[in-house]
Amino acid sequence: MIEFTNVTKSYSVGTKALRGVSMQIEDGEFAFLVGPSGSGKSTIIKLITGELKPTSGSVHVNGYSLERIRKREIPYLRRTVGVVFQDFRLIDNKTVYDNVAFAMRVVGTGTREIRSRVPYVLNLVGLEHKSRRHPGELSGGEQQRLAIARALVNNPSTIIADEPTGNLDPARSLEIMTLLQEINNLGTTMLVVTHEQNLVEQFANRVITINDGLISSDRMDGHYDYED
Ligand SMILES: Nc1ncnc2c1ncn2[C@@H]1O[C@H](COP(=O)(O)OP(=O)(O)O)[C@@H](O)[C@H]1O
Ligand SMILES: [Mg+2]
């Protein structure tokens, strides 16, 4: 579960990125987070992953209290939260297989488990036939599917995606959103930042809208509540 209670975040004197955000996302939910550029979406993501601490208020994620988490506990939190970045952050000199396997090695998973799990997640995202390729040999949509495989491989209970379709054409974007929906159907909680009104309305999930550091609407009917 993700729970924000009266969260504020100031980057420096005068920049208040979040001005009192409260929200709760239950296990197994699929929620979109939308809002204008600069409204605070990425700040919310970074508070969930422990990259930033709140200035005030509390953030609870999968049993961890992020306002007082210890540095050595952050790797444990991160095993419960997979992150998909807009810019993919793939390792260019590793194969598709090794990009995914590496995410398991860094958390100390043994070879036997890696050998059975990596093909499973590559198959889930439709990349099993590309496992010996390098990221530079993949299309944009394939790179994003690889980033999703990597976010999934440690079997997190939650996946956070920050504009996962930002660089893709409409057909590829639809494929990626469908894949995220399928992963959610398998039980993973999903929080997806997007600007794509069409996709939000098509998937008709919960939509949390943030404006100028405050939640301005939170609704279940897929309605997209602001104009760019
Ligand atoms: N590292 C930072 N230092 C100072 N200000 C920042 C930093 N990151 C973001 N901001 C500011 O905080 C506000 C919210 O940013 P952000 O969360 O990135 O918005 P969004 O993802 O919705 O575009 C913006 O005004 C932005 O300029
Ligand atoms: Mg952002």
C-alpha cells in the first residue's frame, strides 16, 4: 500500500513542489497520476522510491515509513517497488538477458533462480526472442518492454512508471499500457504517470490529478481532469 499524509516537499527556499498531498493506493490498484508539467508528479515518484524525503508529513510504502527510513533499509524497500523510467536507463553494453539478470544479481539472487526467472519475465513482455541482443538493437517500444521486464524481475508488489510511453508512437504506447494492465491483472499495484489523455480514458482506471503541488481531483471513471 502507498499512503501519503499531508506531504510537503520543498527543494529549496521558495520552491514548494508539493503543498500538502494526501492519498492512498491500495494493494492491487491501477492508478494514473496526471497533471501539468512541473505540478509535482516526479517528486511523488521519488518520494515513493526513497530517492527523496518529505519536508513534512508521512509517506508509507509497503510497510516502510519513508520519512524515517534508514539508508541500509532502502534496498529492501526497492525490492518491493519496481520503477520504469521514461529514459529507460538500460545498460548498453549488456545483452537484453543480462540487463534483466543484473537487476537480480545486485539484490543478491542466486544463479539458479536467475536462470529460471529471467526467461519467464522476458517471455511475459514478449522479448524472449531478443535475449541475446543489445539495447541499441531494439526499437523504442522494445526498449521500454525491456525496462518493464527489469522492473518486474524481482517480483515487486508495486510498479511505478514515470511517463512510460513518453517517447513512443500511439500504437506502441497502447501496447505498453496494455502490458502494464496485464501485469496489474496478475496482482501488481500500478502507479503510472502519463500525459496521454486518450490512454487514460481508454483504460478508465483511477485518475489522480495534481496541480501546482496539490491533488485537484481523484476519480475512478478514467476522466482526465485538466487541459494541457
Ligand atoms: N531537484 C530540484 N531542485 C529544485 N526544484 C526542483 C527539483 N526537481 C523538481 N523541482 C521543481 O519542483 C516542481 C515539481 O517538479 P516535478 O515533480 O519534476 O514535476 P512534474 O514531474 O509534474 O513535471 C517544479 O517546479 C520543478 O521545477
Ligand atoms: Mg516529471
